[in-house]
Amino acid sequence: MKHHTPETIRRPFAKYSHAVEIPAGRRLLVLSGQLGIGPDDAIPDGAEAQAALCFRNIDAILAEAGGDARSIVRINAFVSGREHLAGYMAARDRYVADPPPASTLMIVGGFTREAFVVEVEVLAALD
């Protein structure tokens, strides 16, 4: 995959690429949004812990499909308030491969349960 971050536009605000080009012959894998909930229905407190669990869930899905974090082309993430930005970004920065994928982070009004503060969905390109 080829990552595009032109020198003629502003550098990314954080650890992401402005665009990722998918070469011909790759399979696209579209993941549903993952919430910070474990197989035992436990929801950890805080954005960083929930985001870390979201990324562990994403890892499991990618592995089942034959991929890993380097397969991710784009991350769309949602947090329920500005106070959750730093925690989410800390977990994301530990998780993403280098070079990083394209990424968008949005603040939303909430999720299906009040305990959730982060949701992460990804698009991956697999060999």
C-alpha cells in the first residue's frame, strides 16, 4: 500500500496518513464499529481502556480474515466527548502500524449504552 501525505498541504494533526492507496488485487475487509466490551460483557472505565479493547477486538477480526494492524487502510473513530480524545488517541497511537493508516475522529452525542465512550471501525486491505 502507498501512503500519501503531500508536502504541499498541512501535515496531519496526529499519527495518521492523509490517504492510503490500495494496490490492485487486494481484498477489502469492512469492519463494523467495535465498542469497548469484552466477551464477558464487561465494559472498562475510561476512553483509553475502551479504545484498547476496541483495537484488541479489531485485531481478532483481522487475524480471522488473515490480516493484522498493517492491513488497516482507514480508521473511523467516535468518542462521546472532547474529554475522551486524549485517551482514545493514546490507545490508537500504541496500536497503529507505521506508516499509519488514514484516520478520522469524530465527537458524537452518545452510543447504545451510556457506559460506552468510544467506538472504532476500520477498513482493511488484505493480500
